[in-house]
Amino acid sequence: MANVENPFAALLSESKSGIDKKLIEEVLLFTLKKNQSRPSKNAVLCIADIIVTDTGTSSELGEELVAHALFERLMLSETTKYLIGGEHEEDALQVDTLVYLLRAYIVCENVRLSQPHRLNDCEKLRSLIIINSTTCMRQPDLFPGRPVWEQWRQIILKSEDVYSTETMNYLAECVQKIYSEDDPLEALGALKANFYPLLGKIQAHISQSNLITIKKNIFWMLSFFVRDKRLPQMGEVLIDFTMPNPNTNGGAYMDTLFGHLFSLSILPKNQNGPYEFFTELNLESKSTDPVLWQCMSTHQNSVFALIRQLLVQSHITKQKTLKWIAKCLYANVARGHLWNNLNSGLENFLHQNASDAFMIGLTSVLLRLCAPLCEPTMK
């Protein structure tokens, strides 16, 4: 198609709000120029055939054209045929929208901090990155690539090793923009749509694990929801996900994300479940494997740290967390009348109340929360 027929062709002549072409290649990894000699060693995509061929001599592209080009780049499900080879080809070929935009955000921030003279251009690009990120979070079906929750899992796990601060800043800007433009309930619903499937996968893993087999990165992924006070909405997503149906019995609390965490113990998860770590139990046993006690202590400390962060993240997460604990204790009040309830049927009692392992886990958290109130010698 000739440029005169291309609706994007007129945008090439724009000079207002221009963005440096070299910076666009560095951050967004695409170009509109064909057959050019590029100083950059990084691979880029040439999307001139999709947008418009840049034949001009200007060092800038109009901001509106860049916005259109970025959106069209994100729509690509087949990126290999546009590739101009170079280093880090996997970044240029990336089709997962959030993974691609997070990398662009990190590069943009690094350029902004190291090259102050490019501040204005970096701000324009960062704005485009956040706009498209929030669009993807609100309407993920528009974009190619893996489901959004899988992209977030990759992002969270990678942030354990590198770019932890930048990842949290990126998420904070995305969440703040969503809440600034949408009704709070609608915005919270968008976050839940992004993260509930991930939390479901985490819960499923915990339910099939024990103190030894649980993956250590589980608590890193869960801490992602509570570690930043700028993002109390993420804490709300976590506590809302683990809240059982109203007026449920005490046993239902075991089948929540927190419930599965509390139930990990050297004791059976369920009242009539098997003992995983003991082949024989008797009153003559003098000792148990100290490794088990160390694993249990480490696990309980990790669960406590998670609950404590929820309590201090915001007044809303504090209120909802205390409500969860209060309702759980009330639903399990029958455990305080153990012998009387056994007379009405053991099986019925076991299914309506949480297990010993669950209650030990919950109690360990409550005891640790009481530590500031205790005498120094009892802490």
C-alpha cells in the first residue's frame, strides 16, 4: 500500500510530541525503517509493512504514531517474520503482552535514570507502556500470548532474582491507573480476574504438599500480594480469595488457601488422615527428627509473616483479615466441647470442624501476634 493511501502516513510528518527513534528501538524493540544500518546490537522487529514505512530523515517519530505502532506490535501473534536479527532475540519476539511491556518499562526506567536529557521521551514511552498494560489487564482476551495469570506467575517468580523493585513499581502504576479510571468495584474485579487463577494454582499445590515438598517460592508469590503498602488492593484480592462462603461450618476453613497453609504440620492434615512422617507412634517415643521441627518452625514463621503483612498493609486488609480469623474461631467453637460432641457422632464432628493440624497452625500465628504484648523473657 502506498503511503498516500495509508491512514498512518500523515502521522509521519508530525513534529509535535515526537519521541527519539533510537530510544523507541531500545525500549520497544521495533522500527518503521527498512534496510537501515542500525548502531544497536539488539534484535528488533520491522513493522513498517503493518504501519507505514519511515523514509524520513527526522530523528523522531510522532507520539500518536508510536502509540498506534505499539498497539499493532502487541497484536502480533507471529513475530518471527518481522525479525531483524541481533542480540536478545527472545525479547524482540516476545508475544506475552505483560512480559514484553514489563521489560520495556524496566529499560525505560533505566534510561530515564542514567540519561536525564531523555527524561521527556522516557515519560511519554512509560505512559504508553502503562496504558497498554492496563488495557491488557482489563481486556486480556484482546491480546495474543499466554493467559494473563501465567504471565504474572512468570513475572513474579523472575522478580525474586532480579528487578524486584521495578516489578512492584510497574504493578503499582498499572493498579493506580486502573483505579483512577474505573469504579473501585470494577477495578477490583479486574484484578481478581488477573490473579484468582494464579491463587487457585498456588492453593492446589499447597493442598498436595507437605512440610518437606512445598515449594519455597510459594511464599515469595504470596508475599507479592502484601509486601507493598501502595497496593492494598492486592491484599484485598488475596484475603477475598481465601474467604469461604458465609455461615459455613468450621471444617470449610480448611479448604481455603490460608486453611491449607495452616494445615501443613507434622500431624495429619485431616483428623482421620494418615501420619506422613511417623511409621509408629507410642508413648515410649523419646524424640522425633529435629529436621521436621525445623521445617515446621520455618513454615509457621513464613505464614505468620504473610498474615502480619496483611494486618499492616491497610485498614481494609486488616479488617478483612481479623474478620476471617474471628469467623474461623466462631465456626470452630464446637472444638471447645470436644467430649460432648463426640457423643453425637465422631464422623459428623470431624467434618464440621477444623483439624488439630489446622488449629495448631492458626494458634502459632496468633501466639506470634501476641509477642509484642509479652514480657521480654517470654518472647
